[in-house]
Amino acid sequence: MKDKKQFRSERLVLPDELMADKTQKVPENVPGKWYVDDTCTPCHVCLDEAPQLLKYNEDETKVYFFKQPEGAEEDDAAERAMAICPTGAIGKDGDE
């Protein structure tokens, strides 16, 4: 049996088709580099990683950035949320 450690990845890399689309941002996102697009299916996993930045919209059909990251700790939380998102709905190439 092969060692399981060789199959572990340090960072999840998403294929291009799973990258967030800044032209399809959820309207509730605050302006800035980070956003959630309309492919979000509110599965909750990103909220576990960045509750200080993300929350559900009023009818709980999407998640959005209510605050842009400030500082290394919040940047790391946003990166973790983006990496764990199963639909690739989180992006960081928005307008700054």
C-alpha cells in the first residue's frame, strides 16, 4: 500500500470552469477584490472558514462578502473559503 501522504495536496487547485465570474457577482457583495458569484449554492462550508467576512443573503439563497478582508488573518480566511467552495463561486479578481 502506498503512503497516503503522497496523495495529499497542500492547496486545492480548481479547474478553470470552476472559477468565479466577476461579471456574475451576487449584488449584495461589498465593493472590492473579493466576491461571490451567482453559482453559489448555500452549502455553508465557506461560512465556517470566514464568518467574519461572509454571510447569507436575506432569503438564504446565496452567500456574499459583507466585508472585504483586512490584514493577513482575514486574507487567509478568504483564501480558505475560496479553496473549499465546491462550486468555485468565490473570486478575488474583482475591482479594488
